[in-house]
Amino acid sequence: MRAISQISVRAISQIRVRASNQTWKLLCLLLLFSIQINAAEPLPEPLNLEYALSRAVYVESSEMMTYSAQRQIALAEQELAASQSGIFAEINARLRYVDPSPIVPASETNDSKISLDISKRLYDFGYSGAIIAASEENLASVDALYADMISKRTIMILQAYFNILLADVIFDYSNEAMAVDYVTLDKIRSRFELGQISDIELLSIENKYRVTRRERNNALSVQRISRNRLSQLISPGQLSTDLEKPDFNNFQALSSNRELKDFEQLYQTAYKQNSRLISHQHKLASARHKVSAFQAEKYPVISAHLQAADYARDLGSSDEFRAGIEFKVPLYQSGQENARIRRATGRIIQLEAENISIKQELEQQILELWLKISELKQQFSGTVSDLDLVLDHRELYLDRSRALYELEVTSDLGDAMVELTQAQLFNMQTVFDLAIAWAKLDALLGNPMNYTEQNSNEQNDYK
């Protein structure tokens, strides 16, 4: 921002002093506006999931720009279709020198002309209406993909956010494992110096330590890569060092407390609300309207024409005003109209086949997610869940190892800490996998994915 302001100030300083006060005010406003546009909104520290999800509609994302471009193209096609039944007005002019025949009453050599021509299509047996309807369905098809695009970005942000939290735990695990191996290596080296172990045993421990150290360095790289991925999704150029672990009490729709309905009910909901399926149905309707338009091309077109003209010389055909109705009746078009109809009909058959494929794929994805969510939810069910049992076992094992270590009975304290970290990682992975599965299911069902809202009762009233 400082660099931008310096460049802008230098540019302003080169303007001549004769500029008026209003010009200076305008330039200052433009300077402030450019600074405001280029200033990126700073990320909150620590970064929370609520803020990250709110950036799903980030306007500078490639997905949003692609959607915007597709919508502009669809709008242009709609305007072009509507223009065919509109009023066309044009001015036609010519400059012409002639050598008139002696028998022509007007002997002037200037045969210039200027005219205003206005025309409008009055009736075309449904062609214009079908073309307009086809363009409207095409626009509706693009608009239906907006919700799908937002859903995909929401899932990507969730996954990227969770990947950072998992990467942090993996790094802690790798760091602890490297520390344990280093302590072991240090003890082995002391014993080697005393001649208590062989070279082979020492090299084996050193090799294990080097492997653990490489894993720790790789985990550090994954931390940076995962943060960069989230940065690309929510705020390019900004990396957050600290992330809050989400409280799923505020995200009931992503937790194990949410009710999973029967997959047959989910199928029916997806048939009505899935964005991709709705978009494809609009495409199918647009293709059917195009067939109707091509069929209407076989019928006459009735148009009205008006003309007001001024001539440099007067002839018998030099009318200042003309008005008329024109009938255009197609007789033979070398089979072009039939070819267009067959091509559009083939497109309908192709879209119908794709519609069946989309439904089958949708059912398969819903069933797989339903089974996955059912399996994950079982790990949270019961008086003592599977996750709690694993964590309790690792924590008790750590307490016992710590006590024995203090009594110098055993030296497996580091191993116990590593196992506890692994249990915590398994717990987080299960919770995050369930949240991602819920989000993917909502995307397929066309459910609202406003997970940042606090009113979870209204949010989770899924059909």
C-alpha cells in the first residue's frame, strides 16, 4: 500500500500547477479509491473457521470469475435473442454522380440520397418466442451453477482449514518422535563410547533418527503448503500462522449430533434441489425450445417497414415516405432447416442420456456418503465412544509411563507421548472427516451451507 501511495503521489506531483482546485480534488479522490481497492483485508489472528467460510463468495476467486464470465455470455445470448423481435432503425446514405440519359426528365448529375429506414418483425409463427425461451433457460442453467460453485468452494475451504490443523498435529507428532529418537541416540552413543554396543547397533539407531528427522522436515513443509492452499482460497498473499480449532457446538450441521435420514429420502431431495441436476434440466429445456424455433423457420415471417428519404434529384420512384408490410415465405433452403432440426433433436437425446447419468452418479455419491457418515457416527455413539476410549487409554498409558520414568523403572515416556499424539490425530481426523462428509452431502442435496450461522436449529432443518 505504501508503494502504491508513493507512486500515485509522484504521478500527481508531475501534473502542471495550472490545474484547477476541482481537478485536484478529483485526483485526490481517485488516489484514495485506488489505495482502498489495492488494500487487502487483513486476516484475523488467530484465524477462525467462521471467517474462512465467509470467504466462500470471494469475488476474485477463479471459480467466481468463471461463473461471472459464463453468466455474461448467457445474458448476451438472451439480449441477442430478444433483439430479433425488436425495432431496427438505420440511416442509409449515398453519394453518387451520374451522367443522366437525355430522355430522363431530371437532368441533374447529383444522384445522392439519404434515408431513415425502420423495420420490425410482426409475426414469425413462434420463432422469436422459442429463441427467447431457449436463451432464458440457458441463463437459468448458468444461474443454477452458482450454488454449486459456492458449495464446492465451501468444501475446499473446510478441507484446507482442517488440513492445516492436522498438519500442525502431525508436525507435533513428528517433532516428538524426533526428540525421542534423539534422546535414544544420545544414550546409545554414550554406551558406544563405553564399548557396551557394537557399530552396527549404533548405525541402526542413527539411521532411525535420520529417517525421523526427514519426516519432521517433511511435516514442516506440509504445514507451509497447507497454509498456502487456504490463503489461495480466502485471501491470496496472506498466510495465517495461528488457527483456532473449531467448536462444533457452533457447527451442529457438521457434527455427530446431526440426524442422518434414510438415503431414499435423500434421493428425493437431491432430485428436487441438486444444483447440477437443475442446471442440466434447464439445458434440456433450452434444447427443446431450439427445436421449436428451427421448426418455425419453415413458416413465413411478417415484418413492417417504414422509410423517410430525401433525394438530390426527383424521379418517379423517389418517394419521400414509404410504409409497407413484407411477407417472407421460405420455399426451399437446400435442407438446411431439416439438418438443424435433426442436430437439435440429437442434442436433446444426448442431454437426456446425460441426465440419466447424472442421476445415477448422484445416487451413488449419496449412498457412499450415507454409509461413510453412518460409520463415522457410530464412533461417537454409546456411553463411551470409540474416540474417547482410545484417548483415555493413551492418556492412562502416558500417566503410567511418566510415573515409571520418575521411578527410573522404564524409559518409554517418549513412546507414550508419541502414542498420545497419534490418538489425538486420529480423533481430529475422524471429526474432520465427518464434517467434510456432511458438507459434501449438503452440496449434493442442494441444502444451504450457511454453517457460520449460530441458529443451528433453523440451519439443520434439512428436507
